[in-house]
Amino acid sequence: MEWTEYLISKLIVLIVIFSVYACSEKLTTTDESVQTTNQSPYIAKVFDYQYGPGQHASLITPNEKCNAFIGEPWINGKSFTYLGGWGGYIIAGFDHAVNNTNGPDIAVYTQPSVGSEPGVVYVMADTNNDGLPNDGPWLELKGSEYNNPQTIHNYQVTYYKPGTSGYVTWKDNQGKEGNLVPQFGTGSWWWGGYGDKTSVTFSGEKLPDAYANTSKDPTVQLWMPVSGLFRFGYAECYDNEDYNAKLKANFFDISSAVDAVGVPANLSKVNFIMVQSGVFQIAGWLNEISTEISGAADIHLLDKKSY
């Protein structure tokens, strides 16, 4: 009987040791598909911000740090970030790598408002592990208008500081030029953050015009969204397929990332994001079509009940 009790006690000890070992293995896993709970779902840092000339230039301080884009949106009185007219952008990063899984991976929060002002979204992986977005060219998250004949890839605009006319003039790499003429408001559209520069140049993708004046009365303007455009793949779009009304955000799939010539990038994860105003249009009393956003999140770290 004593021998039997001895064997049973030894067996119990072995079971306890095995259980502790198994649990420790689970706690120390290095599987990158498992993201630890001390990671924030939201943007952790802004690396660069440039406002595109537009009607809100006078509202933004020259040393704007875009703190409203960091962390959970709209808490503690936080507002949103103006990107301004075409080309204005923000570059930011997470405190971890966002994994590419089946379905959407990144949410970009809207202003929120009611009128879509599409922004193009780009991503980058931290391949050299230095924590900086310097790992080669940005990869575009391909949206519905990527192959639209009105979309211009590799577009570039130079804006010039207002002279005596008070208007910002511009020239693009397509041989066109013009003035940014406000339809209302008298403030300068030249942002103080440009410093002593007499011109600023932006490069990116120019999307089709987002609005059209549908009024039959020449004395009345009735600007409405152009039907059928921006169905998916753009920031600050409220009526498209990837807008989540509960989160007030557009959803993006890392799998849609393409290189400069449209070839799938096949990314497994990303660390950085850039959002850029994509429409170059002054739509009457709406003034310039300018993207406004309130942050971004790794969808995998959000509470599924929140969306």
C-alpha cells in the first residue's frame, strides 16, 4: 500500500511540473501573429505633417504637432487633423507592426462630418527596424479609382506664395496652372508652417473630382458628390463600402498595397501610414476639397464590440 501511495505522489508531481511548463510556454510565445495587450491600437507618433494650401491655413499654428492624430480619437476634447488641399499629408506610426490578416487591418477615422473628401492612404513596413519611415517608397492601398482614366499617378503641384493678388497660384507637371480662388472667406490660404519659402511642392496621386454642380439655375450652386466614385479604399468617405458608421472610420486591407506600377506588394505587416489629400478641386461655395481625419487604429487590437 505504501509503494502504491508513493507512485501516486510521484505521478502527481510530474503532472504539476508538466502543467507549469506548458503554461510557461504559452506565456513566452514569440509568435508574431499574437499581439500583446500592452500595445496600443492607435497611432503612437507623428513623423511629418504638411498642410496643403486651403481655407483653414490661418487656423493651424506654424508648429502644428498633430497631437489630435495620436491615440484614441475624440477623447479629452481632441479634435481632428486638417490635411488641406491637394497634396497635404500626415505621416505617422504605430508602436508595433500591424499584421496583414484576412479582411480589414487598419481603420482611419473620419472628421467626422457628412461630406466625403477623399484621401489616399499609403503604408510602409519597418524593414530596417530603426523605428523610422525610411524603408523605401510608400506603398499605396489601392482604392476603387486607381484605374479610373481621370486618376493621375505621379502627379505633382507647386504652389506659390501669394503676391499682390492675394491668391495662391499653382503649376503642375501636366502643363497646367491656375489660382486658388476662395469662394468665401478672406483669409490667406498660405500656411505659416511653410516658413520663409516662396513655393512648396507636393507629389502623389490626383483623384477624379469628387463633386459636381448639379443646379439647373445659373444663379444657384448645388454641389453634389459624383455618383459611383470612391466606393472603397479612401479616407474620409462616408457613403462607401468600407465605412464603419459605428467607429466613424474607413477600413483598409493591407493586402491591397501596391508598388509604384500597381504590382501587389504582398506585405505581411506594416508599421507606418501616410494619408494625403487626393482631390484637386475647388467646388464653389464648398471651397477646396480637403481631407480631414482623426487618427488611425490597428483593427485587430480593437474590441470587436466597438465595431
